[in-house]
Amino acid sequence: AKFGLALLSTAIQLSSFVLVYLNADKLRPPPPRKISEEAQAEMEEYASLFENGTMAINKF
């Protein structure tokens, strides 16, 4: 059960990263630096949300 949960959290993390990249593509007209800052802030939000899942993955 624990392994399945880790896989699920990994899938959620990957899909969230894909969403960030897609949003960055839509926001391409502004300067690249602004996009990367926004994407980084968003990824940090996701990272704090999925910290427990990542820790579970690191145990394997």
C-alpha cells in the first residue's frame, strides 16, 4: 500500500510539473525571467504540498 501511495504522489508531481510547463508556454510573450520566477513559485507551492510524498519515495 505504501509503495502504491508513493507511485501516486510521483504521478501527481509529474502532472503538476507538466501543467507548470504548459502554463509557461501560454505566458511566453512576457520576459522569460518573469515566467521562470512564476513557475518556480508555483513549483515551490507544489513541493510543499507533496513534501510527504517525496519523503516516502526517498525511503525506497
